[in-house]
Amino acid sequence: MLPNAGIYYFPWEINGSVPEGEALRTFGRHVVGPVSCSVSGEGPMVKARILTCVEGMNLPLLEQAVQEQRKYFHERQQRMGNGTS
């Protein structure tokens, strides 16, 4: 079974609105800041702050492409939901 399609997030969207425990994808070269590791009843967890460096990229065009991807995923999810009812 293949994993779910990745959902891209813009750097300004990563402010706690990403669900806890979810993996996220973003753009550019990543710099990992302070890393904290905690061990809970569910196993070890690494939390890090990530900075994305974007140079020479057309951000409005990138944002439009990501919005189109999100629209496609939403429409596909609706079609799949309607097909199973």
C-alpha cells in the first residue's frame, strides 16, 4: 500500500496549525534549529524548528501551484467519497 500523497505547507503556515505527529513537506534548503527529544508512552519524538531558505523563486507562482494541488486533492477526495456512498 502506498502512503498518502504529500501535502505541501508554506513556511508561514507552519505555526502550530499542522496536526501533531503529522509529517509535512515544504520547500527549499532546510536548517534545523534547536532540537528537543522527548520519550513518552508512545515512543520517542523529535521536535525541531525548520527554516526554509528560498532564493530566486517566483513565490506567487509557487503559491498558485500549491493551491491548485490542494484543490485537486480536495476534489479527488470528494469524488472518492461520493463513489463509496
